[in-house]
Amino acid sequence: MTGLDQHKRSFGDKLAYLIESVHPPDRGPYSYREIAAGIADHPGAMTAAHINQLVKGKQLHPRIHYVEALACFFGVPVHYFFDDDVTMRIDDQIAKVSAWRDEEARHIAERVVELNPRDRNTVTNLIDSLRTYDEQPRATRRRRKPTTRDDA
């Protein structure tokens, strides 16, 4: 298996990602029954049980009309399920939309836009430093300096 092959995701993995990620901002993921109801009028209509089998990988090669129905429901092109480059681009877009939905993140971004370019660069560097720190294994992280409250 080449390095690229190791990153390929199955149809079920891609569908599971869409189910987990693509939903209205004020609620959690759609249930299999909701998805089945949402595609009931599509030629690729299927049951909630069949959707479950697709997600779990028990149906490895779904018929194209099922793929078309699911792509339509989630608002992605059919190629999302077959072309890994398309999958990566769409997943990146989904991640950006999900992050933008986060009200706190949006509020921070709105405030950063008001800063001058030098200060925006400072904020970007701080975010990069925090991300690098958080990615380190806990045991190897340097301790942060205690605050004055910790000294008491």
C-alpha cells in the first residue's frame, strides 16, 4: 500500500463524515430515518437500515442511484464519494463552514479584522503558538507560568 492509498477513505467513512458534519447549525446530525425521509421522493430512495449498512461498510458498492440521492441530500457532488481530490476539497469547505458557524470563533474573527495588519500578524502568530503547544504530548509540554492567583 502506498502512502496515498493509506489516506483513502471508504464510501462508508465519507458518508459517516457527511452525516456528522452537514446539518443545520442549531441541531445535531440527521438520523438515518431523517435521511431516508429526505430522499424518499428521489429515485435512489432507501431505508434507514440500508443507510446504516452503507455507513458501517456492510454494503461496499452502492448503486449509483443511491449515491446520487445521498449526494443530493447532503449538497455535495456525486464525485465526492469517488474522487479523493474532490473529497478533500469538499471536506475542507465543510470544516471552514463549521468553524464559521461557531459564534465565538466568528466573534473573534470580526474583532481581528478591525486590527491593523501588524496586530493581525501578532494574533496569527499567537494562534500558531497555541496550536503547536496543544499538539504536543502532555508529558513533553513546558509548563505555563503560574498566574499571580496560583502563587497565593
